[in-house]
Amino acid sequence: MKILLVKGNMYDPTKKYFFPPTSNAHLDTQSIYAPPIGLLYMASCLQNEGHKVEIIDCFHEEKPMERIQKSLTSVDAVGLSIFTDYLRYSKEISQRIKEIEPDLPVIIGGCHSTFFPDQALEDVPYADMSIVGDGEHAIIEIIKAINGRIKFSDINGLYFRQNGKIKIGKPPKLVEDLDSLPFPA
């Protein structure tokens, strides 16, 4: 299978955060960039299982929606990293994906899904599934479930839609040995 992984935050010149709030320091956090390390780890895990992976970091795309739309023609599932600060963009991205490819599975994960597990699928109504906690092993299991090899309800840390309702899989499991993960893609 080919999976598209998307870091859904986009540069928004109207957002400015200042840290710490009690100081005179003025720091635009959008100028502080870190690669999408979680998606890079997940990509390595998927590649080790024989899957092809494409990563799009919307923050650095001139026309992110066009790039996503172009990629949708050749993928079997989309993983979307969700940050609460950029929830609006995640909703827009998932909605656009479903408008173009209504049957394409959209999987969300990241900070918002982990901190608000019961709410994440309501916040992003076009997503089909939400990974809570570490996604490196869960994404492999989700791909197996999409292919009909296991049940979604047997996957640790998964919230998923079924017959119009949000269901919960098994409790999330942390990756105990981080050294067991492959080096990021």
C-alpha cells in the first residue's frame, strides 16, 4: 500500500505567540521549525513493512492543498498529524480529501488526538480514525485492518467510526523501548 502522511499545520502570519507570557521577549513560534519527527518515525515503520510512504509538511509547501490533491490519486490511506493550534487547517484538509476521494481512509493522530481522545473525531468530522498516543505500531495495525486482516477493535489506541458511531479499540500502549524503532525516514 501507499500511505500519505501530512503535517497539517500551515503558516499563518496572523498567529503570534509570545513566550514566556510574563516577559518582554517576543518570539514568533512559527519561525521555530522542527521536522515532523513523529511522521518520519511512522514512515520508517511503514517502509519496514513494505509500504510506500509520501510525507507532506504543509508548513513548507507553497500550495499545500494542491500538493495533497495531486498525491491523492496514488495513495491508499492518509495519515494527518493534528495540532490543536492548527485544528482549523486539519478540518479543511480532511474535508477536502473526502470531497476528492470519499472512500479514502483518513487517519488522524498527534497531540490533539492524544490530549483529547474522546473529542478528536468530533473536532475533525471527516476523519475516519484517530490514534491516541504512540502511532508507530498502531499505523501498521490500521493498515492490516484496512486490508481486512484484523479488526479495528483489536488495535491499541484507536478510536474509529463504525455505523455512524465512534468506537474505541484496545487501550493505548506506549513504545517501551524507543531504540527498537527504526531510524526516522
